[in-house]
Amino acid sequence: MNVLLLGSGGREHALAWKLAQSRRLTKLYAAPGNPGIAAHAECVALDHGHLDAVVAFARDHDVGLVVVGPEQPLVDGLTDLLIAEGILVFGPTAAAARLEGSKGFTKDLCAREGIPTAAYGRFADAGAARAALPGFGLPVVIKADGLAAGKGVVIAETPAQAEAAIAGMFAGAHGGAGAEVVIEAFLQGEEASLFALTDGETVVPFGSAQDHKRVGDGDTGPNTGGMGAYSPAPVLTAALQARAMAEIVVPTVRAMAAAGTPYAGILYAGLMLTADGPELIEYNARFGDPEAQVLMMRLEGDLLDLLLAVAERRLASLPSPAFAAHTALTVVMAARGYPGTPEKGGAIGGIAAAEATGARIFQAGTAMRHGALVASGGRVLNVTATGATVAAAQAAAYRAVDRIDFPTGFCRRDIGWREIAREG
């Protein structure tokens, strides 16, 4: 089977690496891919934002399955176009992708279905949003309703910060994503990520993870797209995972099906583990980044089999996904300046030496220039290793990090620190 994978980041490199191991695979295309993905796939100069071009490529190259990495094509309706052409696709329709594309839509669904989540309000103008602030207390969470590349959330500690966040969002700080704003009560607890595969009817867990969003050691500094992650997340115990599936994920899938907009794909639930149990922070309609990297390192069996079963609406016919018992941990190496303006063009060496330690380096923001690998984005490399414990996986990952020659790059040195402290 020919497969087309859309995207160019570390998430897509991890998916390409795993898909390339499938016995079903005939040819893997990646659009646009990156130099790391090129080791597993034929990279093609195809902009996944041009939906009609993606459909035409899939049709002309006898693609049996399209795997959509990023969220924007899903929200824009790529899945709908592919289905209309009779092409199988892994990823939800535009109507189902509203679970990520509109925070207000998801909060309303939770309210209707009794799904545990923070108290909230939806606002279409700044005045009404400001007037509602006193009812939420402090800190308070301000979110742009739409897709904002992971930058549309502000945790305000003071009324002035909250008002500034509201003003900025309505003034276009996040483009059209801030045309509506959601205000939420602040939840106390520890965050964890739970993944589930669903074909719209059958729902099965697909692993857990915890990531580190802050740019600096000790979880300090501004938020990023993620500076590292590990899987599984021991804090999400088997009992808590079962509750999250029963009280949050499964009711969501059932509600989407009942509304005539069944959700098929990977459903990524960001959870807060509160004193009252798991509560939903938000959904993503695609694999996480860098969570996909650690999940793929642990997944046993054939990824393509699973994705195809979802696309063909026959997930119930397969055994539940199986994951190795060990921990996988990834360290993001970023370009200097990230999460502000990253310094691009910095030379990168030592990938082979790092992988000789047993780690795997998934490339994210990289490019080839004059035959040399260079940084081309903010998050550049995902240095990923496994171990019997989080501490062992961390040690293995940093052994590999220390083999990489990336003078204009940096990384956190404490990924996994909270769980390592619990391991004692």
C-alpha cells in the first residue's frame, strides 16, 4: 500500500519511522517532510495547506491511506475532500476536528454531556469578557477560541494581566483564532496526556505521556510547544486512566456520533488530575508533538494496521494497541532564541554518534543546505531514548544529547524531573 504522510516536524518523523516498519507498506510519501523523514520516505514538494493539490497527489499516486500530521488541514476539511474522492484518510472530518478547532465548542459539549472540566464562559466581545472576570477568581485562564499554534492560552495572575490578554486576543494577537474568547476557572493539579484511537464507535486507549511546556529548567520561563516528554505517565494510574476514558473520552466520542459528526482518528486529551479526579483541559485532534515521539518508541506491532483499521471503521476487529513496559523520554533541542525568534541556519553534527548510543534522533526544524544539516525552525531535534525507569531513560537521552554538535542550540537538562523525584 502507498501511504502519504503530511507534515514536516518531529511528530511526523516519528510516525514515518514507525510506518516504514509496516509489512503492508509499499511506498511512503511525505509532504513536505524533512531531512530525517527522507531516510524513510520520498519527500515531495507539496504544501498540505493546498487541499486540492493533496487530493490530486493522492489520486495520481495510487495512495491507499493519507495520514494527516498537523491540525490545520483537518480543521480546514482535508479529510472531507479525501473521503469524497474515495481515498482513505487517518484524521477526523472538519466537523469532528472542532474538538480542537474551537475551545468553546468543546466546552459546550462537556457542559451538555456532564464531562468534568473547568467552569467557563464564551465571549464574542471584549467588554462582556472583562465584565465576567471577577466571577472566575485568580489565577484565571484566558484562551483564544480557535487554532493559535499553541500560543493562544494565557494564565493570568492579576486582573491587569487578564484584561491585557483579552484586549490582545480581540485585537488580533492570534489572528482569527481570537475572534471569540473562552475564560476558564484555573484548575489545581498535575497535567497528563491521554491518547485514544477511535473509528467513531470503538474507542481504545493509546498510551499516556507528560510533557514540559516551559522553556527553562525547573519549569520556568515562557511556554513553548514542548521541550520534552516521557511515556508512560505514572501519575495517570490505571485507575485514573480508566476514569478518564469512562468519564471524558468515551462520552465525547458517543456525543460526536450522536450529533452525526463521528470522530475518527487519534483523540488527544489534555487532562488535569485534580483532587476530584481527571478533568478535561482541552482536546487535540492529532498526535502530540513531542508526545508522538515517545509513544512511537514504545508502540509494539504495526502502526499502519491500526491507522488503516480506524480509516476503514473496523477498529473493533484488531487487538488493543500494545506498548512496551519501558519508559521512553525525549529531549527537545531548540534553536537559540526559541520560543521567540529562533536563530536559523546553525550547523548540526553528531547525529550518527548520538544514535550510536542507542537513542533515536527525530528531526523537526531541520533542512539541508550545501550538503550540511542546519536548523530551520524553533524546535530542531528530538533526542529520544528508552530505559526501565524515567531516570534511566533520561540518562540515556542526555548521553545522546552530549554527542550532538549544535552550537546555536540549547535544551533543558531536567526533562522528567518530577517523576524522577517520585521514583526516589
